[in-house]
Amino acid sequence: GENVEQHPSTLSVQEGDSAVIKCTYSDSASNYFPWYKQELGKRPQLIIDIRSNVGEKKDQRIAVTLNKTAKHFSLHITETQPEDSAVYFCAASTPGNTPLVFGKGTRLSVIA
Amino acid sequence: GAVVSQHPSRVICKSGTSVKIECRSLDFQATTMFWYRQFPKQSLMLMATSNEGSKATYEQGVEKDKFLINHASLTLSTLTVTSAHPEDSSFYICSTSPHNEQFFGPGTRLTVL
């Protein structure tokens, strides 16, 4: 089955700097790659996603890139702000009504 | 997107009791719902896939007789944690997946004393 690896597990950046989180996946049939932000005690919130027919997607300060050949995808947050501090999860799923397989998460701390 | 509710949001129970968690799809007919579990400072792990009108599919290592799943209608799936023990204390989240994108319920924080 699918295996998703996520790095780093923790990341500290200065406010205004960029943050990059990387994930790899194992199942070449996976075609949907969302990123979630989770605050303590709350459900994961989708912040951006990408499908396998696209190589890059951007939404304001957040961007995701996908390399299908290498089976890895990355989250880029620019101009980080203290409110970006949270745990971020990448995930992958195959076509159809299938569950997500999550990475282990990255705890991002943005230092003011 | 789909709206998913979950009840209760928080429950504290004594060891040995059973707890039922409800997951409702409010605006989408969900033939399939997913149940995840998240221990503190860990990731979400799929427990089981709930299928309307048929038996649930459990992931390896998840006891089907302990975590009873019922999906009797297109809008409701329930997870019952039977004979709960402290090690079952966790955050339980359901989701449904129309068009590949997943929509999560708000989660249930279970604490077993």
C-alpha cells in the first residue's frame, strides 16, 4: 500500500522567511496530494492540494509542487507569519473514493 | 464541499464502558466514510472504511470486535468503542470523500479514565 514520508518533523523559521516541507510517496497510482494545517485539538484544515496532472499550484503565500517521476511533492510558504505556526500534514490518495495516507507531520514554528 | 458533523465532540468515560461516536454527512450521500484515529503528537491513521449497507473494512491491527462500525444510512456512520481502556484515549475523526477531496468531521476527543 501507499507510504508517505514527510520531512522535516520540526521546522523553525524567522517571521518573513520561507518554509519548505517535503513529502515522498510510494504508490505511483496516487493522483491527489493535499496539504493540511492542524491546530491543537482541531480537525485538519485543507490549505492547498494538487492533482497529478499539474506540476505546481499557488495560492497567495502558499504553493505546492509535484514531481511525479520522483514521487515527491513539497509545500512552500513564503513571507511566514506567526499565525502560520501549526502542524502541517501532507497526504496522498489514489483515484476514486479512497482514504488518505498521511505523512507524520511537521511542526512549524514562526518566530517573531 | 461536503459538510460533516460529528458527535460528541468530547467524551470522558470509565474504563470498561462503551462509547458511541456518530458521524453525519449533512449535504452529501456518503456511501463510504472513513474513520481515522490520532494519538497525541502523531499523525492521522486510518482505522477503517465504513460502507453503507455492508461490513466495514478494517486496517491491519485494528480489532473489528472492539471498534464496531455501523453505516446503516447514506448520511450516518457510527463508531462504537467497546470496553474502552485508557490506551483507546485518542482523537477520532471521520471523513467522507466526494470527488477525491476529503471532508473531515470536527473530531471526537475520547478520554478513558
